[in-house]
Amino acid sequence: AAAQALRDTGFAVPEGAPWTVRGDLAQDGRVRIDIGEPPAPDAHQRFFEFRPQVFYINREVELLWRFHPQYGDASSSWGYHCIHAAPEGFRATRPGSPGPTFHARYGAPIMTRRINDLPEIGNQPGHSRLRFALPSTTSHLHNAHTASESDGYPNDWLNPGEYWDHHYANFPSGHDDRERLSTLWYHDHRMDFTASNVYAGLDGFYFMFDQPGAGNGDMDDETQGWRLPSGDYDLPLIFHDLLFAQEIVARGEDEKETGRKPRRVGREQSTRWTFESAQDWSDAADPARGVLLADGTRKAITHVGLSAVADDAGKSADGYDPSPEVVFDGFNIDGVIGDRWSVNRRVQPLLKVKPRKYRLRLLNGGPSRFYDLFLHATGVSPGYRAAVFGPESKEKQSRPATQTSHQMLVVTGDGNFQPNPVLVNSVYLGVAQRVDVIVDFAAFGAGARVYLVNELEQENGRGPTERRIRQSDYATDQDFFDANAQVAFEVEAEPVEDESRFPLFFRDLPPVDLSEVRRERLWEFDYDGGLWTINGDIFDPNRVDAGIEQDSAEIWTFRNGGSGWHHPIHSHFTEFIILEQDGKPFSQGSIQSELTPPPAAEQAQAETRASDTGAAARFESAAAPDAEGAAAPPQPGASGFSTGQALREAFPAAPPEAREGLRRRIETLRRRDPEALRLESAPADDWRALAETYWETVLKPQQKARLALLHGPIADDDPRLIAIGEAALATLERFVGDDGAVDEAAVMDVLAPLMEGRPQDIRFRRHAHFAALAAFLPQVGLRQPMLPDPARFMGGPRRDVALLLPNTEVTVFMRWKDFMGRHVMHCHNVVHEDYAMMIRWDIVPRGKGFDTPRSSDSVAHLGRETESRRRKHIEVHPPGGAHKPDDS
């Protein structure tokens, strides 16, 4: 019935709404779409076990887009138009790129029908205006736990007029809650054309949330669970660097439609470069030269800078006419980089934000650039630096505000919640990597402008130079921001309520069980004869390079065999846990902050150790959970994660009589101020009395016993024990509010869960409060979840992208559960992928795994061939022909 209604009556575009999909609107202003036949359950594994609860239509379309006010409204882009049923009828998103952001929940499966409504390629009227991409598509939900037929296998492509059903079961691998993910994204994955099709606009976000009322978790709600910033304060940001050119004439266009006389010109003459980093087409295609960013090697951008976006009221007087088009060099095999930053397909946008906490979901959409992202700010409030860095940090307070990198709070990496939040100064993103950070814009003050700046130099598509771009490279700070800022945030003056919080602990990592391991494999990534290779071979969809047994685990080593390029390596279907980096153990409590390869001697020793020992012995130390709490305190500044068990052991519950005093104090506060646990007239020693009781009755004996294990008998007046008690009290004294006084509500948010033996329930209101407790954790034998300047966050132990610098390697633990079928592993510099740096691997029944490549015909996944159904989709187009440009 829904399909018939969409086909016959369609839906009306709201009056005044921008509608730029070519060929959509009929004369009566309605959009009619043939969405095809009902889904075929037998085309999907475990369909009835995970019956879809919501059905979406996601159309791939060509549309007109506004990249920047100066560029006008007529630049071409590919993107998505999403439709789903609603109580009032059909509901549709505005067509655009990135595509719609899906808010999905564990335990609530969905189905998405992807319809290819892109125009055909060619030079006739109505054909695609983007001539570098191919309107033959797949779609991969990176890195969902998804069956093969819904995963977007590169050869499961469909052409204009066809559709494909994707069944997203939305359950964690092995039904293990520790395997739950958060920030995913979907993108085209068509064999040989992934880079160009994603560059054209075919990508978007997919968020996973926990079910409401499920206890601790990410509920998409600021009043329950972890209480992370949600709704309008949860912002998806996808980074693409782009190249533009103005079109002189498009061959085959009708002069009556365009107002321009057609001319026949060759490819080299059909575009002209109009921006300051101008190069002709042949220069852009020259692998030896590439396209340089204005990063100190070129003049800073002025006329397309952030200042031009502040008053986004329309096309500016010095704009471009006709609108420039995105261009892509398909002959550059090293990788493609652009000279214009875009965030959500807008060139260097400015976003006004409320003075409160936001969750920023950072995604490197590629195709080839890496980022090292810092926060800079101008116009900050007078008390900002003292509030952030503390009164003792005089050196940092003395720096000019724009030269201070401001801390962010990392909560996820590659879609995985870290065991603890991490305070960092910068976030390093390889292609396809995601990191969610929390930024408190209230701390900067009204009127402040906060810039997210890329300070990583990259001169070509092979990878970054790893040189940090400095403000001192530029004549002025504004030149630095114009050239390198991805996005600017302007803090509004009007105060708003901020109910969001963040916890001390999210969830533990899945365990590494070496008894599950069936095989170890080595994958070497190299370059040979103009093609990118894995183990010396190029991609062949009819060759299966690995047969992996269902419900088993394997150990894989990714090795970069080249000395001149970076490879971000991604394998579909499952996450991995790092065991070693360059032959050195990578413990489950580690945070990667550098990519420095080991000296040659250390590398040789690591290779010898790898060849002489088996998996069980070699990886035992890395696989075991870190023994914290009973060990010597980490060195000052030692960074890392603490498990839930380690936190509970370090902070046991107080005795019943102490907890009764805590309960009475909380009840008193709530009676006098039911909206918040803040009381201006409260006696100053109330929280101190509780804290001292907790120290004397719980922490002091516990720490005395821990120190005794390390140093022998410890007396009550031992200076080491006294120092811990003094540090604990000083930590709580740093929980101050806007008035500079101790915020008892914030103290109780921490003290109450500790006294009740529930450190996992601690919630923080401010970054500075978290920083105070994080600095104290080494005192009780735990690691410090913060990275000192200038260390950069590059990921925790669990990820889906392995960063390979030249001549480096990473060894990981992976497990495969729940489904069978074919998948791929590839370099996510997707230009490398398109030039054959990809392999196929299959999940096969237990006992039927294999090590040497086999033909696809010899591999049976389910005891029979699984048919991924491709049904022909015949669209009913409006009168006048398919995809004819119209006045909208």
C-alpha cells in the first residue's frame, strides 16, 4: 500500500522548501517514486530472527548544492534523499550530502532500500553533470556487524533504476554488550570507483544508541544513562578536502537551457582553475607534483576564508558565476588531495553554538588526506585560562589565546567507546577514522570564536609529511586560520541549561581469548608496477584469499612494505584489538599517541621473536587485562585506561555508617534545592567531613595495604601515605564553579558513587573536574586518562582502522561471529583501494578454513550458494523524460 501511494500520489514538497533533485518535480509540484516490490526475506541471513522494525527508502540522486556563498547555488553533487513512513504520511529529508544521519538502537533492526536514481553517464541532456564518478553503486555501513549480502560488497553494484535492500540487524557481535559500537558511517564501495563516488557525495552517518532505561549506556538522552550531549548538541562532522574548477562549457547542453553557446573542447581545455592555488589539469594529474595546500608553502586563502561565511545571506558580490564544480583526478594513483576544506560538504563553515557542552563526531571522509586536529580560540573570556588550566599553570596562562591548543575530551575512537574519557590536545585521523569529542563552549565565554584546525602537513596523496604546521609560518593568526581551519564555532551570549554529563568509565573492552585463535596471517601492503598490492597480488573478486572459520578468532599482522606512503587498513565486519605495534606489546590499557617506527635493531629483534614463539606465549602479556591497583603507581604523566574492575578495587564502598551520613547529607541538599545539589549557604566543611571519613575508613587502609606490598610494612604517618590523603582532598577542592568556590554538587557527583562502591556511576559536569580526578588516579595505582602536550590521540586498543606509517606493522586479534559470507579488507586511502589494494576473505563453516587462496567457485558459504537478490527497479519519471533538469 505504501509503495502504491508513493507511485500514484507521491508527496508534496513543502512550499518554499529548496528542492534541487533533477527531474523530481511534476507539474503539480509532487514527487512520485516507484520503490519496487516488497523485500524478500530469504535473501537475508537471520531475517526473521531480527525482523526489521523500521523501513527506510534512501535514494541516490544528483542535485544542486551550495558549497560556499561565493560559489552560488548551482554546483553539482551526488547525495541522498531519504523517505520513511510517519503517522502523518510519508516523511522525507531534504536531498543533500552527506546523506541522512540514522539514529538506530541496539535491539531495533531496520531495513533500508537503496534506490539508484542517479542519472546515466554520457554527454546528452539529462545525463550526469559529474563526469568523474560512475552511477553504478554499492553502499557499505562501516563497520557494522552486518551480513555479507547487506555489507556493500564491492561487486554487489546496481545501476540507475535498480535497488538493493540492506538489512541492519543492530545487535552486537556475539550478543556481547562489550562489542557495542557508536559512530558508524555509510559510503559507496563500488569496485574501482569508491574514491570518486564518495568524493562526489555518497556518504553519511549512522549512529548506534542503547535502548532507553537499560542502565548505563549511550541513550541519546541527557537525563539518563551516561547523559552525553544529545539532540541539537550532538553534531556529526565529516571532513573532505576538495578541488574545484569553473566550467566554461558543457558539451551537449542545449543553448536554450543554459544560455551559453556550446563549444567542442578537449578535456584539458574544458576546465579552468580560478582559485589562488591555481594549477592546470595536467599539474593536478602529475603524481610528482600533486596539489599543495595553502599551508605555508602557498599564500594563505583570503577571499574564500571563514570571514566570508560569517554573514551567510547569499552569494557575495565577488562570487563565481557559473558556480564552480568539484573535479577529481582519476589518473592519480598516489591519492587525491584538495585545496579547499569542507565540513559536511560546506567549505570552511561557521557554526553558532550555545554556551554549553557539545558532542562533536569527527570523521575523516577522505579520499586520501590525514588530519591532526587542534582547537584554537580568539576572544575568550578573561578567566578562561585560569578556569581551564588552573591557577598554578602560569606559563600556559601567559600564552596568547590563539597560540594555546585547548583540550578536548575524547569519548570514542573508530566508533568504540574508550574505557575512560581521555583529555587530549589534538586528534589524529587517518582516512575513515572517527573520533567523538566533547567540547565545552561555555568555558570560552560569549563571543569567542573557536577554530578546529588541521596542523598536519600533507603535500601529496601518499600520506602526510608528519610535520606540524605552525602559526609562526604565517604573517598573522587570521592567515593561519584561513588556511588551515576546517570549521569555526561562534559562542552565543544567551545562556542555556546544560543537563549533559560524562562518566569516568564507559565499558570494558571485549576480552582477548587466545584459545579461540585458529590461524595467524600476515598481510603485506606494497606497490608494484603501477598497482597497489597485498601479499604481491591485486584484487580479484573471484579469488578468496582467506577462509575464516565461523565463531573463531585469528591473529593478523598488517605490514607496510613501502618506505614512502601511509596506509589506513580496514577490514569489514568486525573490530580488532591491537596486540603489538612494531613488535612491541600494546596492552589493553594503552593509548596510542605516536606513530614513530622502531629503530632497525628493535625491529629485527621483534621479527626474530615473532618467528620463534607461538601466539599463546607471544601475545599473553598484551592480551591479559592490565593488573592495576596492586602495582606501583604509574610514573607522573603516564597515560592509559583503567578497567571497571580496577576502578572498583581502587575505590571500595564505605562502611554502612559512613554511607548513612552520605545519604542524610544528600537528602538535606535535595530538600533545600530540589533542582540541583548546589547550596550556597551550606557549611563549608560538609563535603570535607564526608571526604575525610571516606579517606580514613576506606582509602587509607586500602592504600596502606597496597604500598605494603611494594615497600614492606607502612606506618600511618608514612609520608607516602600522607601525600595520597592530601592529594585526594586537594583534588576535590579543584571542583569549583563559576564563582571560584567549591561546587558541592559537582563534588557529590563524584564522592557519592565512590562511597557507595560505584565508580562507574560518576558523572562530571566540567572538563576541569575530570582533569583534577584524572591527575589523582596514579596516586592510587591507576593510569591517567589524559595525554600531555604535545602528544596526540591516535586511538585505543580497539579499532577498525590500523594506521600504517612507512615500514611499520600492527598485529591484531579479531573474531568472527554470527554470519557467513564474503567480505573484503583494503587500504582506506580509497584511491589505493581502487587501484587494487584489496583482498576478499570469506567466513566459512567451522573446520573448513583455509590459508592459501582459492577460487570463489570452490567456496560454499552456507552449504548452498546464497543468492543476494537484485530486483530490477523501474522508476516512473515525471513527464518530459528521466532526469531532465528543471527550474527547481
